[in-house]
Amino acid sequence: MKIPPLVFACLVFSLALARAGEQPLDARVKQLVVSIAPDWDSMRGRLQLFERDAGGKWKAVPGAWPVIYGRDGLAWGRGIKGQDEPGRHKVERDKRAPAGIFEIGDVFGYDAKLPDDADYPYHQVTEADVWSDDPRSPNYNRHIVIDPKNPPDNYSHEKMRSGDFAYHWLIDIRHNANPPVPGGGSAIFFHIRRGTAEAPRPSAGCTTMAEEDLLKIIRWLRADKHPCYALLPWEEYQQKWKAWGLPSPDDVRELAPKK
């Protein structure tokens, strides 16, 4: 039976996507932030840093710490891995953090420069710096600079320098970035946790933590090591770590849920 050209092209494209989803993380990625949630609806988890050695094996940086996700847990995001998985996918304002693997973008902050010992692309933000969170906007899910006294349009934006201590430092998690899909979720960062360790406030989809822990990430990041972020529920991590080229479950035991 002869297959119509359009159908054949769709089959080839689908197969290519499936194969791409099976490929492990690019070998150029030498730094990996790993965070594991107990399940899809968890707002709490743990995070640890990993570096790839000359032999290609992931080595944990000593120390792991607690983090907070979206109020309603996790949903599959759009990044290097995760966007083609079955199940719930992140949408704008769903209060869920994106799961999968994502490139780590630039650091943004209130200070004139990065903390001592840090060496990574950095932007000091002012009242003119905003992040578009309006799916109608052509700048959706992008950092843009506006005139605060004369906004260029009537779309909504998230101020990056609002005076909120939680945004003193931001690290861009590149969810839904290449290119942004309207309504797919925006303004996803690592930032400082609100609330206390005993009573933290959930985020709207970011991964948040104590300031001292966020600064550890900022000082550790190096652009030439192509850092990425892997966020998964524990069950998914156990199923996908090998195919995706992540540290083994034994290597992330400090992140695994306590039985």
C-alpha cells in the first residue's frame, strides 16, 4: 500500500521526536541542578548540585537542601525534556512548577554586580525591567525593558524590581522559551523563599529556597559548562534517569522521599 506523502512526512517527524526524547542529556552539559519532589502534587522537595567528570560520570556536590515549588505541585514543562510526555502539562497561572529538564538562563538581581566568586551572565534590574506574563503579548515569556512611566502596551508584565526581597536574586529557568508558546507558562525562576523553613509559602511555579542556598547556586554556575535544571517527581525520576542521562537513583539518595 502506498502511503500518501503528507502522512509519510508526519510519521517520519513523529519518529524523530520519539527518538529525540530517548536521547540522553547533551555531553556538553557539565553542571546539573537536580530537584526531586515526592509526587506530582507536592509543593516541597529537595535539591542538589551535580558536576560531570572527565569520564562523563555525574558527581554530587556535597550538601542538599529543601526547596518549595508551586502551590499545586508540578506539571510537565516545555524544555529539553518533558514536553512530549503524556499527562498534565503546565499552563499559565496553574500554580504548578514545570517538570522536565531545562537550560538555565541568566541571573538577574538588584545589586550592581554578582556576589564574590560568581562568574555568570548577569543583569542588574531596575524599575524598567519586566517579564511579560501575558499570552496575548508578542513578548510573552521574555525579559523586556520598558519606560515605567509610559508602558508601550496594555499587556500585563511582572516587575523584576518590585522591592520584594524574594526577587533580590533571580535565576532564569528556561521553561517554554524556545520559542514561547502562548499560555504555556511564563516567568519561571529560582528565587528566595517566602515564609520560614517551618512554614514556607508556596510559589506560583518557581523553585524557591533560602537565600544562602540560592547564593550557592549563583556562585557555582559557569556558562561554559552549559548548566541545566532537572525537576521530577521521584517515581518519574526512577523511570527516566538512565534514558535521559541523569545521575543514578543511588547518587540522588539525599533527594529521595523519606519512607
